[in-house]
Amino acid sequence: MSRRIDARVIMVNLAVVAIAASWYMNLSSLQVLFPLNNMVTEDRAPLFEWSGAAGSYELLIDDDQDFSSPMAFNVSGNRYRPSQELDFGTYWFKLKSEGAETRPMKFTVVSSVALSRQEMGIIRNSGNTALLVHMGGLTGAVTLAVNRTLEIGENEDVKAEQK
Amino acid sequence: MRMSRQSRSKVIEWRLMLVAAVALLIFISSACPAAAIGVTPGRTTIDFEPGADKSVSFTITNNDHKQFNAYIYVEGDLKDYITFDKQIIPFNESDNSKVFTYRVKLPQRIDPPGDHWGKIIVMELPAGWEAPEGETRIIATVAVIHQLRVKVPYPGKFMQIDLTIQEAVPNESVKFFVKLYNLGKEDLAKAQATIEVFGPTNEVIATVDTEPVAVKSMERGELIAAWKAQVNPGMYHAVVTVRYDGEVGKTDKNFYVGNMLIDLLDVTVKDFKLGGIAKFDILAESRWNQPIPGVYAHLIVNDNKGDKVADFKSASVDMSPFERSHLYAYWDTEGVNEGEYLTKMTLNYADRSSEKEIRTKIGLSSITTEISGVSVGAVTSEEAVLQQYPVVLLVAVLIAINFAWFMYFRKRKK
């Protein structure tokens, strides 16, 4: 009788250990690759990458650390780039899949005000935000979208700021 | 000593060549990108605190890796409160960026309430040019501005509203995040938002309300609403009305339902003879509720070794909402052999593109095509970050089971 009970005890323990091990293996496979924690980026639609064997994931992005009002994206595959640009600011994100959940990681999207004088009289907004462009001979300013060019006078002084 | 006619013409020839070379050099130097300067972040925002003394940093970027001097000065109504040590920051070709720090020392009071600005101007000057003030400038300058915004609270109640929209595909929920910044000196007891969604013909197609929220002075609150987008893909417009303690505030924004998509339906080639011109008839369909201008196809044909055989484009067309259109692309097949090829076709439109692979079988008098899917790349690994609580839970279960067994046996022995 006691031998049979001993066998039952061993079997139950082994079963629980096996379940725990497989669960742990599943958890271990869910790893965030990018963005790195505390990363500062000028990419307004950053690429999120992770490793894991599950077929689908839920990516949560919030500007509150407590994820009280997250943007949620259901993703199949191991990478995702938001189709719309994020506003400048600090965000937290985490991934969920089949009972596994990564801890919240933080990243910050910052604006970049950059201006190129491409050739005589042509300037280009090479930053990541719309610019107000002030030209020497004019009062007021012209709005210049990202990656757009503007023809100005060859000897014109030009100043640009975030719109 | 007098020069002969022949040697004089040689000298003239040399002079002309020299002038041409100098002109060429001037042309090349003027045609190359002359300047690219940047600052990041472009704006730093702080809340006003009487007598606050802070250090603020930003990065000056040398995007073109060139040698120049960054000349820094301040404008704006906060300029008297901003100081820094160095007015000239030299950059070399090897400098990718440099951090610049300034000090802002605010007074006890700033009037009127609202946003106040300090503008730190970073001007690119050629290396060696160090004293632009008081001199006649003969160069055109490029400058970028880092803005310091100081928010001075309003008396009473004052709400700033910021709308973020999480877009969705048709039949899924679009989420509206209405952020409320209470810039007033008084707390807000109740703020609630109504969101009206307008369709392409400017009619209201949906109205959703948020739950109410209270927002303390100089703090932030958030209102959330969801709307199931049972509509066609396309651009829509949201108008948000926030009512707070008897006041009303409004904001609005465009958003998209679904992705702007042009679907590739079919690719056919008729009346073909190997060695002649193949006319590719590409049938595409817009799944968008707005016109899409300048749609064109780019085809790259590769042989079975992956070597490029041809690269050609169609003419561009403007597509009306939900329209089917034909794009025509022409390929000169002279010197091309019979066999199977893989064609990568990219449809380009509105700064976007969609890609398809097409198996292309070329015979003596026919080209047949078969559209297949799109491949996806792989990634590399880094450190794991996990929450271990499910494992801890299982270990707890294991301990509990064993404890139960232990108690059971102990009871039976007694």
C-alpha cells in the first residue's frame, strides 16, 4: 500500500515539475530585443522586436507606467512597427503571450530639428518634426514638413524651429 | 624675348583650362550638400516655479560630419534668464554630436500666464569664423533652434486638451485618448469628453462619450473612449468637446481606418514574342476612400540564380476611391532566355509601397505569371526580461501538494 502511495507521490511531483519546466521554457523564450530599456530615439514609429515561439502577441504601449490606458496591438510574428507615429514623450511597453508577460520597459521619443542646405538656394527638413522656417528677408515663417524641401534665396539666412 | 604664335596659343589654352578647372571646382563645391545641422530635442518644456534654477541640455548634431563652428545665442522673452559658458562650439569631421548645457534661472513671477519661450539658436558658421557680430557677413547662414517653453499657470481653471488616436482596421475599435492638462491654479472637479466622428462627406457618423474624471491643478488626467469602426477604410475626422466645471474646450484630428492599401489583383502579358517588347498589364484596386495620386509599379526580374535580368517601371496613374486601374509597364526581352524567373513588383503610392513576388514563366510566345506572398526577415537576440510569477505559483502548488500528502500520511499512521 505504502509503496503504491510512494509511487503516486513521485508521479504527481514529476508531473508538476514537468509543467513548471515547460511553462518556464515558454517564458524564457519571450525576450524583448528592441527598443532597449531607457532608450532615447528620434524614430517616431520605432520597430519593436522580440523572440518567442508563440504565434501571437499583445504589445501594450502607454505613457503611464501603470498601463492604465494603453494602446494595444495584436501582433502575429516577432516584430511590429506602429503604423502611426508616436507623439514626442516617454513611453512604457510590454508584451503578453500565453501567460507570459515581459516587465515594462521604457523608451523616449524626442524631436529632432535638423536643416540641410542641399544646394544653392534649396533647404531640406532632415529632422523628424515639422519646422517653422524663418528667412532673413521675411517676417513670419513658412511651415516645412519632414523630408520636404524649400527654395530660398541663395544668400538668404535661414533659421528653423519645431512647429 | 618674344613668344612665337604657337607658344602664345598654348599659354592661352593652359589659362583657359585653368579657368575651366577653377569653375568646375566652384560648381562642384556649390552643388554638394553645404550644411546640415540639427538639435535634439527641439523643445524642452518645464512648469514655472518661482525662482527655479535648472540646467537643461540638448544635443547639437553634425549630420554631414563636417568641420564647422556652432555659434550660439538666445532670443525670446526668457532670454534674460538663460546663460551658458561657451558661445562657440567647434566641430570636426569626426564629431557626430556634442551635448550643450545652459542654465535657466527663473524670476519670482512671470506675466502673463501661459507659454513663455526662450530660443537657443545654434548657427552653423565655417570653421575659423568666430566673430559674426559687428562684421559684414558675406555668407548665407543656416541655424536651428532649441526651444525652452515655460508653462506659467493660469488663475482659476484652465484646461489644455491633447488628443491621441489609436487607429484600427475596419470592424475593430479605434481608441481616443484625450489628455487633459490642468494649467489653472484651481482643481477641476469633473471633466468629460464627447467625441464626434465625421465621415468623408463631413457627416457625423458616430458619437461616443467618456467617463468623467477629476484633475488637480498642474496635473494631468486622461479620458478614454472606443469606437467600433464598422466603416470602409479611409480617412475620418474626430472632434472632441471637453466639458469641465461649466467650461468647454475643443480639439480635433484626422485619423485613418485601415491601411492605405492598393491591392494587386492580376498581372497579364498578351501578344508576346520572345525577344520583343512585353507589355505587362497590371490590374490594381484601391481600398481607400480618398483619391491616391501618382501610383506606379516598379518591377525587378531575377533569374533562378538571383541575378537581375531586368528593372523597369510603369507610368504613374491617379486612382479614385475604390477604383480598379490598369498600370502598363514595358520590358524589352531581347537577349532573354526561356525559363522561370522571379519578379519583385513594388506598387508605390503616397510615400508608401507594397511588395509582391511574381513567378514569371517565359516561353517563346507567352509569359505567364503567378502572384505569391511576401517574405519576412529574422532577428537576433539580447538579454531576457521576464516576470517569474507563474513559475513561483507552480512551485507554491508543488509545495502545497507535498504538504497535503505529508499531512495525509501522518494522519493515516496515527
